Amino acid sequence: MKLHFPLMKLLNKLRINRKKIMNQRLLLEHNKMNIGKLLRLYRQHAKFKSQFVAKELAISIGTYSKMENGIIELTDGGLFLICKLYNITPPEFYLHFNY
């Protein structure tokens, strides 16, 4: 069975889009891990325990641990509270971020 040119073109485009989506997912996972590492670095530098930071963010210790391990994303509200806790601005928070 021979495929018509427009159909082949569409199938190739779908394959490319699938690769793009997979790459974006990998990048998102990478970013979550890097943000988690940043959270841990800031906490350790300030000599805070994770229990203290979780309490300040009004979340459970388990949820904060998942944020540091890149399982859960840091929300905008969470970022604001983290910045307030460490007396920095959001751009300063991302200053050490590796894309």
C-alpha cells in the first residue's frame, strides 16, 4: 500500500511533535529536579531543618520533601513564601538555577 504524499507528511509531522513533547517532558522533569536542589541548598545554607521550612510554608514535611526531590512542583505562592523566608526576590532565587 502506497501512502499519498500529504498523508506521509502528516505522519512525519506527528512523529516530530511526539519527539518535541517527549523532550519538553524531560526538560520539565529536569527543571523540577534543579529547583528541588535549589530549595535544599537554600535551606541548608540557612541551617534550617525541613520541618521548619514546611511549617513556614504551611505544608506537610512530606510535601516539602517531595518538592526538594523534584516530585512536586514549586507553586508561585510557595516561591513567594520561600523568597520571603530567605529574604530574597524570585529573580535572586533563580540566579543559581541551571537550565
